[in-house]
Amino acid sequence: MAAAPQPPPLPESMANLPDDILLSILSRIPCKADRARMSIVCKAWRAVLVRLKAPRPRPLPWLLLPTPLLGGSTRVACALSGFRVHHYLTINPLGARCFGSHDGAWLFLSCGESKKRSHLLLDVRSSRIRDLPGEILRWNDPDAHRMVILAATLSSSPDDPNCVVAAIVAASRDPDSTPGAVPPFPPVQRCAAFWRMGWPRAIEIPLDASQAVPSVEDVVYHDGAFRFLLTHGDHILVCTPTMGHAGNLMTDWELIRFHPGGRIYDEHFIRARYLIESRGGLLLVVRFMADRTQPWTSMFKVFLAIERKTTPDVDTDADFPLAKYPWSWSELDTLGGRMLFIGYGCSRSYESDQYPGFKDGIYFSDDSKFYDEAMIFGKDNVVTYPCSDNGKWSEGHVQRCFPKPDPSDYSAPVWLLP
């Protein structure tokens, strides 16, 4: 039998290319894992990487794709590497629900138990853990109530002694109710809350009396304050934390109302809304689906928060006067060189010109069950998260660019922020 043909030897002529061409090539291999694989191809390529020490752009978020508990690990898809799976992470405790992340590879986890909820902040790189509250003190109520954290964000690194956490939580009305009970579910309310890192309990932030309780949808830390997005009217609740002389935490809050004009949604159904800081400003990203019966992402619209400049003396809008509605959401025609990674409490903006080969776009994950309290408070060991609506929206089209995921019985996909 004739011997199988052998592949030609790997060329080492790359080492002889001019440095500017080499740097151009390396700029299109921004992923650390890809460069590590490149370094083992041959001595010449390894020598080039060592000699040039080509800078890499700011890392982009990884998408964690949970698998069924039987699989025992979480796949990590890397946007810098063409959305390929680079790693498999074992998240301890196994089967914890992920509900967001913070810069530095900190991951928010919720671990369900029969009579209580345990929330953790895990450093994926070092396995360090910060405990988070499982109870909340409601407004004008002396009792502590059990709660489940749905989304959260931080004012600074968890290692900062002055770090403050703001969150959207589902809290029971009855302090003796058990969130982990099987149907019928205990009565719960969604509310905004905050606490200082290390506190055993969260504190509810009171909403304006005219706002419906379930309207809190997203939270972001921007310009020294936490900003909660209220679905009804797309208004924003601003909560500013300050430290007193004795080291105690105080908060000032106000409701900023937005003029209803400028947001045209046509015949599309709103699937979700997100707040994201970008270039010093604040963006509202609205995610749509074409049909309520088929909850697949169909398109996006992006709006920039603009302070209205109209002089009160000539403001003739009697229904929405400037004094009460000083801000408006102005729709952007294009993303203007932005790459947006959206997720409740952890959206981030990046500049596409810093990543050769990348275009403007919005990267999204399947968080369709993120606020589904029947899922979060429901019976364990049931496949509840489809994890299938992940992708990128660019130039008016949705691309299913991430690996095909499996359904998960414990968590939706989330971004892991580098």
C-alpha cells in the first residue's frame, strides 16, 4: 500500500517579513489563546511573538454558555477569536444561576437551597468569593424579607473597602415565606436595592409612588451614581451613594423623567431594554422581537440621553413641560463606531476601530428568562433556559455567530467581563 502523502513542511519565512507587516498580521490575532497556539507552530513564529511583543487590544467579554448539570462545565465563547469555544470552566458551586459579572472576571452567582438563597461574587481567575446578602429591609417595614438578586452592578472593584452594590431583586412580602418553594409560588415584588460590600442585608430604594413596582428593568453605574431604568416611560431613578464622616453609607435619590417623544417602535414588540455607558454618555438599547409567540431577537434601536435645552419661558408642551421632563431619548442613526455588549447590569461599550476586522454591532445573549420569577422561584431540575437566542446585530441584520448551545436547567448565558 502506498504511503499516505505527507503535508508540506511549515514555512518559516514569516520571520523574514518586515516588522510592519508582522505587526499587521498580529493585530488580527488579538486573542491571547490564539497567540499561544500560534507560538507552538514553529520556532520562527515563536521568535516573532517574543521579539515584537505586539500589543493586544482591550479584551472583549466572553460569553458563558451553561450546559446541563450532567455536563458539569460551562463553555466559554470568545468574540476575539471568531466566537469559538476556548475554555471550559467549572463554576463552583455547581449548578449556580449566573446573573451578571463585573470587570476583572467577577461573576455573580445565586445558589438555590430549600429554605434560603445564597448569593456570591466569584473571582473566576483566583476562586476568591465575596458573600452577598440574601435578605432585604423593605421601605417602612421593620422585618427582613428574603430576596433573590436578578441583576446587580458595583460602584468599584469588590476589593475597594468603599464598594457599593446596587441591584434589582425579587423580594417576598411575607418574611416567613420561602423563595425556593414549589408552586404555588410565594408572593414576590421586584424592587431596587443597595448595600455596601460585606453587609448581611440589602436596603430597598423607594420608588416614586406613581411607578408600578415591576417596572425596574436594568441598572448601571454612571457618573458617580447608580441609574435604574424604569420600563414605564423609560425614566431613570438616580441613586447617589456617599460616605459619612463615621464611615456610614448614605444615599440621595431622585427620579429623572424623560419626554416621551423621539422613540418610535413601529410594529415591533419590545423584548428587553438595557442601559449602557458609552463615551461619557448614557445609552438606552431597546431589543425587539417580531412576534410575541416567537421570542427571537429581530432588531435593535439605540437612544442617547439628551438634556433638553428649551427655555422654560417658551416651553409650550403643556402635557410634558420641561420642568418635569427635562431629558429626552434621541435615537441614533448609526452606532458610530461602537461595539455594544448588552446584559442586565453588565453592559459594556467598545470602539470598533481598536479591533482590526471588527465592525459596529450589538452582541446579545439569551436572557429571555432573566426576570421570569416562575423560573427562578420554581421547581429544581427542570430545563428552563433555552440559551439559544445569542448573536450579533450588525448593519440591520441578526447573525447567529456563537456556538450552538444546549438548554440549561440552572442558568441563562451571561457575559464574563475581563
